[in-house]
Amino acid sequence: MPDADAEGTVGDPSCGDCLVMYLKVEDNKISDISYLVFGCCGAIATSSMTSVLAKGKTLDEALKISDDDVVEALDGLPESKIHCSLLGVGALRAAILNYQEKQRIETGASHENSHTG
């Protein structure tokens, strides 16, 4: 997503699964979400389901999405793939925190600029 408001990365592409999640945020809600995932079919499925669960939610609602929510929405995963659900939720949270940090910086910069003169 070239015009993303935020992005979050989890994992390491040099040694295994890696996920980058991109967010567009409007009125404190996730209006669009996309991702780039390198990994097994479990990583792909959980990344996709995380994006489905998060789109349209407020940032606070999206932060409450758990690994269990993702696995349940997929009607379960093989035990050996449960760890894959950590990627989606971790990248989503990292992207939300990235967005919130950008907002703090912009708000702080705007606040500081309004006092100059």
C-alpha cells in the first residue's frame, strides 16, 4: 500500500516467516488494510484472517484481536501452525502503534508550532 498511514513488521525474512501489515485510518477506524507475507500457508491464512477481522474496526477494537480470535475465525489450525497466528496479530498491533506514534508526533509538532510567533 503506497499511501499507507502506518505499517507494522513482524518476523525476519532472512530466517523464516515475515509479515508487513499496512493500514489506512479514517476517523480512528481501519478503512483499508493490506499485507505482504513471506511464509508457509499457515502464515498466509492467519495474515489474511487478521486483515479481515481488523478492517472496519476502531483502533481500540483492533488492538483487542487475539491469536485465539484468528485461529477460531479459521475454524482452527494444526497444532504445528498455531504460532503463525502470532504474526498477524503482532504486525497489526505494531502498525496501530506506528500510527498512534505518528499521530502523537504530528499533534506535538502542531501544538509546538501554534505557540511560535
